[in-house]
Amino acid sequence: MIDRKYWHPALCGATEWELQNNKADLEFDREYYLSKKSLQMDLLIIRKHPKTVIENEIGEIFRQHNIVEFKGYGDSLNIDDYYKTIGYACLYKGLGKHVNEIPAEELTVTLMREAYPRKLFKRLEEGGVRVTKRYEGIYYLEGDTLFPIQVIVTRELNERHLALRILTKKVKEIDARRFLKETERTLEPGDKENIDAVLQVSVAANRNVYERIREDKDMCEALRELMKDQIEQEVEQGIEQGIEQGIEQGIQQGRELSRIESIRNVMKNLKLTAQQAMDALGITAEDQQVYLAKL
């Protein structure tokens, strides 16, 4: 099972891929530190020019400073997570170099999770916040909020958001195939790194699905090209593991041969039976049965 710590880089990569049409207009700062201590946001997206129109639905809410908090597969998104992220936004605003360097009206917050956060929405609505479905999988929180806030439910996103849709342990094969087709001709290093980050997690969480895809000759080649480095690393690790196992087996076999030779020498020199010789050498009753068959 893939460690949860790997989901965040993949989600960052997927988000950057989603916003690729505006990558020249946006600055992405992963794990942005709010202080010298280990207090950090998952992703800070800065819109470089105020009049830039973000083409992707996910970025429609964006202003100049946009804070994104990711929840990986199986992570909760509760009321405390909500306020923690709002706290990040408040600290980010308050830690500017001069007073009001980051205006509140230029801040947005995005919370992203695979599953619909029913309990969170219920608690927010009870507190006077309106939850409005803006697009499939994209919900705006309106009313009693400090900043514009959206919650993205990746499971509900439409097919234009494949990079986020495939970051699940229940990936649909059709989505995986479409994403591979969509990205197979990507050559720019930054984009390719994001694609690789997404695929590494998606493949690790859905081995059976991707094994079926690899059986398709064309798809297999696309997948191998996109994950060339990872596959080469896996092969290298397999070779190293095989060598280590071979060495270990060789050592074990050497030990057995040496022990058998010792038993034979004791039997010959001291005129003892096999069992007496093994008793003299301190060999356990369980191991004696093994060596008897080889004498």
C-alpha cells in the first residue's frame, strides 16, 4: 500500500497540470513555509498579473494569492482541517513584509479531497455558510467566510480533470487510458515531472488496472515512455535484490556444506554415528533431520 506522504506531491503535480494553460501566468510554490519552523502550506499559487483569466474551472476563483490544502486518499476533511487552513491563510497574510502587503481581498483558499465531505458541509451550513455547487466536483463556500473558499471533490470532477480523477485507489480504466493518451506527447520537463508524479501514485495504488493497460501494445508503449525512469529504477532494484538473494543463498548453501563436512569428519575420526556426531556439534533435533537426508 502506498504511503500517504506520496499523495501530496502527486496532487501538486495534478493541480499544476490542470492549470498548464496558464503556467506562464502563475507561480507554484509547494510546501510554502509560513515561518522558520515546520509550519507549511501544501501549495501556494500566485497569479502574476491581476487581469489574467484562468482557463481551468479550478482556477476561476483565484485572485493574486491562492492557498491550496490537499487531503490524500483516506484522509479526513473535518471542521478542524477547515479552520487550520483558514489559519494558514491568516498567517500568510499577517506575515507580510509591511502592513497589508497581502490584502485580504486578494486571498483565496482551496480544499481538495477525493470524497464528498458531508459532515464538514453540514457543520458549515449550521454555522451560516452556504455551500453552492459551482461545477461538477467544485463547491463554493459563501457567506460568513474571511476569504473566497472552494472545496474540490476530485471523485466528482468531470473528464476535463483527468489528472485529479486518476489519483484514487479506485481508478476507472477509461480515465487512466484517456490520461495516458492526453499526455503521451508531452515533452517539456516541468510538465513531464508532474505527469510522472501523478502516474507513480496512480499506478502504485491501482496495479491491476495498469497491468491490463500494459497488455495493450500502444498503451503499453505510452505508459513505458511516461514512466521510463521509474520502470528502469524498478528493474535495477529487482536486479540488486536478485543479486542480494543469490549471495544470501550462496552463503546459506556454503554453511550447509561446511556443516555436513564437519559432521562427516566427526563421524570418521571419533567413530560416531551421524546422530551422535550431530549431538556433539550441538545441532538441534529439527536441523538434524535436514542434515540426515544430505549425509
